[in-house]
Amino acid sequence: MQVVQKITPCLWFDDQAEEAVEFYTTIFKDSKVVNISRYGEAGYEVHGKPAGTVMTVAFELNGQAFTALNGGPTFKFNEAISLQIMCETQEEVDYYWEKLTEGGDEKAQQCGWLKDKYGVSWQVVPTILPEMLNDSNSEKSQQATEAMLQMKKIDINELKQSINL
């Protein structure tokens, strides 16, 4: 029996939904475009999009369902919501960081956060980081926090050195 995902994030783009999905599906393994729907003539007075223009793209990244919507310029992405990528190794951190920052906003990067070229915020997080920040030894947790706050892209070795691991 297949479990149906009950909550699907919808990403609102001006008119770059299809382009953004192509970008994301080349970065993440086990990713695909599931469906593309297009605007019809109905509702033109509301949406203002020519018939045949891409309305939504249903897609998956690592098996997680998403929807991308070409909704027009009314709303913009901001850091109030971000997508987390949990990474086992530094190689994974480096890979996602390099791919997602391509053409992105350099100023938005701190503590593992970045903003891609479409304005979507991502957190590239080594799986060891939450363990370090929640360490029962509060001194080690504080040292890890201080080290992390100095980083843009998280460096696992630097984190470990900050707490003498």
C-alpha cells in the first residue's frame, strides 16, 4: 500500500515555475516532473496569463512532492520559509551548496542558509549539527553555536574542532 503525502509545499513563482523545476530536478536524485497543467481561456480576467501558458508543475525532489505555480508577480519568496536538506557528509553539503548558490544571492548566506536564483531559501544542514547544538554538555553546545554563527556554508570539520571532537 502506497502512502499518500498529505501536505505538499506549493512554490509561487512569477513565470519561472517550469524553469525552476528543471533546475531543481537536475540537482536532486530521485526527482521528476509528474505533471504540467496550463492556463486556459477561462479566468483570464483574474490571472492574466495567455491560454497555454504553464500554470502549475507537479514535481518530486528525492521522492517529496511539490507544486510550482506561475502565479504572477504578486508574491515573492522570503526567508520566513525555507527548505532543509539534511546532509550526511561534507561532500553532500558542498554539492548542494554549490548547485543551489549558482546564480543565487550571496548576501543571504549564513549558518547554512542560502537563497537560490529564484529566491527560494534553503538550509543545507549536516546531520551532525542538530546533535552538536543539542549536546547535553552546554559548553560544547555553546562552542558549536559560536562556530556555526561564523560560517556561511557549514564546515563539519570546523564544527568538530570547535568542540574538540
